Amino acid sequence: MSNKISKSVIRRLPRYYRFLCELEEQDVERVSSGKLAEIMRTTASQVRQDLNCFGGFGHQGYGYPVTKLKDEIINILGLHNKFKAVLIGAGHIGTAIAAHMKFDKAGFELVGIFDNNEDIFGSRINNISISDEKEIESFCKENNIDAAFLCVPRNAAAGLVERLYNSGVKNFWNFTHYDIQGDYPDVIVENVHLSDMMMTLCYSMNEDKNEQTN
């Protein structure tokens, strides 16, 4: 089913999930498409269209049962899978991700952290010891790793991806500017380009500035 759903709808599902969790914590049992649209800052029509992509979850005049809809989104996103993942690159970004991300809430279990800086080998982040990057292949094969989170410089990414790919890892959360799918079209990649996002913010601010001065 997921290959028939637009990326824009898929990208909105985590927001639905987050807001439904908040409603559940407030002991809200049902929510209308109008109220959900208000929370999501969209339209009731958009909410209904999004959720209808995956089947009917609500009843006209009664709204959506919050807990049931939240559980359905968990199933749609596959958050129950607990995919095993490794993080490569324990610099500032990698350390922040390993220390603060709630991996279990996002469908993953972080089981290994790797770096090439021998000064930090054996240090622990969230009770996970930082290991030598040279051990990646054997670790991935022995632990059936599903995904890798890349937080390394771009010039190191290509070699690491080749090693991971040859070790059976074909799913990546990519913080580098290396185009993984360009070389490995059969992998699944979610790219996070922080500088691109900052430039997009800059563009929006520049447009707003120009409108104010015209």
C-alpha cells in the first residue's frame, strides 16, 4: 500500500501520531476531523483525505477514536518493528542524536555506535559503548543490522556506505551530503541536509524582508 501513497501524506503521519499521543495523555477519547485539522494547522478535508488513504478510521458525526487511530498509525509507520540500527560518527551531531533521540518511539533500537577516533573508544552514550569503525562489518553481520545512521564527513561517507552495503545494510538515515542512492539505487535513504534546511529558512526570511520593503 505504501508505494501508492504520496510522500507528502507519509511525512504528515508522524505529526498525526505526535498530536494523537498528546490528546491521549489529556484523556481525550474522540477527535473530529475539524479539531484534528485545527491542531495540525490544515483543513478538515485534508485530514479526511490523508486518513482515507489507509482506510476508514472514523464515523461521520462521531469523529475518530484517539487511541485506535494512534495505534493504526503505529501500524502504518511500522513503529512496532524495533529495527536494529548503528550510528557511525560520534562527533557533535552523532553524539546529540545518540544521547537524545527516543529511538524506540520511532521504530528503532540503537545497538551500536562507531567512530574512527581512538581517544573515545570505550566511552559510552546512553549505555552504548563507542567502538572502532574497523569493526563495523563483523558487527553488522553478527547482529543482523537493519539500518545505519551516518553522521560522518562527506569524504568518509562513500567508503563507509560501501562497507555497510556489502555487510547487508541497505537502509540509511543520512546526515552527509553524499548521494547514496546515486550509487546504490536499491537502498532506502532518508536524507537530512541541515544546511539545505537553513538555506530554505533563509529564502523564506529573505522573501518576507523583500515584501516588507516593497
